[in-house]
Amino acid sequence: MNERPNLPNDLDSFWMPFTSSRAFKANPRMVTAAEGSHYIGVDGKRRIDGTGGLWCCNAGHANPKIIEAIQRQAASLDFAHSFGQGHPLAFEVASRLVALAPGFDQVFLTNSGSEAVDTALKIALAYHAAKGEGTRRILVGREKAYHGINFGGLSVGGIGLNKGQFGTLYPDAHHMRHTATPENRFSRGQPLQGADLANDLQRVVDTYGAHRVAAVIVEPVAGAGGVLPPPVGYLERLREICDAHGILLIFDEVITGFGRLGTSFGHQYFDVTPDLFTVAKGVTNATVPMGGVFAQGHIREAFLSGPEAMPDLFHGYTYSGHPLAAAACLATLDVYRDEGIFENVTRMAPVWEDMLHGLSDLPGVIDIRNTGLMGAVEFAPDGAPGNKARAIYAELWDLGLIVRPIGDSVAMSPPLTITEDLIGEIGALIRKAAAE
């Protein structure tokens, strides 16, 4: 009796994330399979996956090496926890990961980007407490930032609609201004103006005292806020302020990790090293959930001064280092290396940039932003905020391309295996959708 029961499906039972259930039920957009750079819908139509899943399917869909690794692992060790015991794959994963990030020698494994961010924030608070600076409780984020949807990440995040239903979150969260300024419109890659916006962190220090500031967290490139590359010198200035005042710098690399910019991690692309950084999504090519927090040695050392019998950190998850996720991660890292996927980003990024900025003549386009294989095309508002982007998203779905509407922008982050021909096809479909 392996067949699933043939139950009627009115689409009511699944409470969908970040979705208007009434709008979805009025026009359900469903996929049933995926292959390479395409999804296949219930209507049988192949659609280009312009968002790489959700910023996460970096090696494309259904890579046979990753699939086989997960299947083999499920047949040998389906689950083992890491609370006071372990299994070899989790340790192998950690070693492989830190080898990609010189300067970092520890990784705490989680199950998602949201969990990774909350873990990083807790590590920052506990680090200062372990050093006798427990007054450092302020966590600084940024407007338009997305750091997941758990309480800590939501607190330091800067997208107001995500917070409105939940009232007071972490009480000592402060925010810097975003970098999406009018003078930076249509910048290719990093904008030239706006490094001074990093001085907002210095203003927090001046207002509350450095002895109260624990950490600042930013995405090297803001993703869900609309693809916002950092201005030239911005990340460097944040690092400088943090060094001057003993503040931890955390990079949220859930999107920029694993080749999205052509390097293993975004901090390597920008040549600015944080104290902690988070990953998820591309770490397993999104096949099995996994996330993590990378820590420099000086962070880890602070937790080793207590009694040997006590846990170093009173924090963790049942599925940290899950065997299936570990197998998926190791296979994914092999695919990235053996198939030269990060190198493909370096080759395709200029083609991607030219395609995107070639759309600047479309009616209503007011900005285009890009870095690596990330990009967004912003349109002038048409009625209520987001109407134009949602309309173009719907039109593109019908035409055969999946994008992500964010405010009045359509954002894209295609699989890193993308080809020049496919980039041209994406541009042609966007042009057609905007015209219609």
C-alpha cells in the first residue's frame, strides 16, 4: 500500500509562507519537477528558473551526484544528533567548509539561514559576556535588510512589513540607513557614492557608548531588500569602526555564499573579513536544509575558559549536522569544485550585467542593480506599491520565466550554471513582458 490516497485538494490545508492565500487560490502557480535551469509546471510548461529556487539552487536542479549522495546516506545513517555525541560526516563537512574560508576555523551547523542568523547574534552576545563585557547588548542592523524571520533576525532586519504583525522584538536593536540612494541609480556593480552611510554605526556608538554595542550585521549585498550592492568603501568603513570599538562585524552570507559573486563567499569578493558570517541555501544546493555560522578563532577561544564538563555554548538544534544534509553538502561542494561552477560566474557576470543594463530603455524602468549573478530591475510605481512588479512577474510566468517581485523591482539570481544563451533569453522575456 504505497500509493497516496486520492484526496480532494482545495489548497486549504497548507498555510503558505509569505503568500496571499486568496490571491494564490485564484490563480495557483504550481511546479511539479525541476531540471537544470528550469522548472516544469503542472501545465507541462518549462519555465526558466530566474531566481535559482529562492537564491539557493546554485548548481541547478536535480544534479545526479547530489541526488545519489543523499540516497546513499539515507540507506546507511538516516539520523544522528550532535548533542554530546557525533557522526563523522558532520565533522567532515565542517572541515571542508572552513577550508573554503581562510581565517575561519570553526563552523556551528544549523538548519536554515534564519537559524544561522539567530545563532550568530547569540554567539556575539555570549562572546562579550564571556569576556566580561556583558553590557554590550545592542545589535545593529540596517534598513531594507533581510536576516530571516526568527526573532533575532527579524529584530535586526529592516523590512517593515515583515515586523508589523509581531510587536516588540529584541529591545536593543538599532538600524543604520540603507544604501539605495537616488544618485546611485543604474550603477554597474558597486555604486561610487554612499560609503559615508557606514558612519551611522559610529553615530550609534556616539549615542549609546561603545561599551553597549555588541555587533553589527549586514548582507554584503542586500538580497531580499532588492539587490543592493554596497557602495565602494562602505564595508571597509564598517570594519574600521568595529575594530576601533571592539564591535563584532557579522556578514549574512546566506545569499552571497557559495559562488553567487564568483568567489566562495562574498567577503572574499569585497576583501573585507568579518568576525562571524552566516551561510545556508547554496551550502547543500537547497536539497536538504542546512545552515551555519563561521567563526574566527578569537571568537571560539572566548568560550573555552569555563568548566570542561559544561557545554561551550548553551545553544543548538536537533538537526544540527543532520546526516542527509551533511551528505548533500559534501556532494554539493564536490560539484562546485569539479564542474567549475564558481568560475562560470566570473565568465557570465559581465554578460549578465550587460543584459540587465541593456533593459534601461524599457518604459518605466527607474533603476537597475547588479553584482555577480544577482540583479534587479526597478519600475516606477503603478498604483499601489508593488503592483507593477507583481504584474510583470505574472506576465513572465506565463511567458516562461520565474522572477521574484520585491517592492517595485523584479529580482533575479539564476543558477550559477547559466549560459550566455539563457541570459539572452531572460533579457528578451523581460523586454517582452514589460512591453505587454
